[in-house]
Amino acid sequence: MTKIVRSPFNKEIGGIVEGCVILEKTVVIPPNPAEQRRGIYDYLVEVPPAPMNAKKSPKASKPTQANTRPDAESFTRATPEEMGSVIRRLGRR
């Protein structure tokens, strides 16, 4: 499988960019040394195949403490005194 990668770095065919092997190189914007501007290049690269049997790690399947919600029976709503904040009621405008 192939994809196109745009890069400001001048690499040669057969080199590596973003972990992929370069098959073709196209100059999008040529470099201009007078303006100290690098060129922009498009590279057609060969993407290595992704592994077919990718398994999730056991750590990823377990919810973290921050993401867990308490059971509905064990949960009680906090009162304003417990929250330590002021509740203000606004009148009609």
C-alpha cells in the first residue's frame, strides 16, 4: 500500500520518511536560498502492512479509577454544605 507524504525536508528516493520507504519524489515548491526558504516536497511512500492480529493490552481494557462511575444504589447527591459553594438564585429580568 502507498500514500503521499508532504515534507519540507529534501530526501532521496530509497530513503526513509515517517518510517516508510520513498518510491517517488515530487517538488511542490522549489527552495529559494535568497529568501532562506526551504522547498516543499511530496513523497510517494510504501507503507508497511499493519499486523492483522493486533490485540488490546490488558491495561487498555481496564477502566481507570477516574473513569469509573459508582453504582446507582451507592451514590448520594452532595448537599450545598458538602460542596462548599454558594447557590445564587437570579430573579426575572
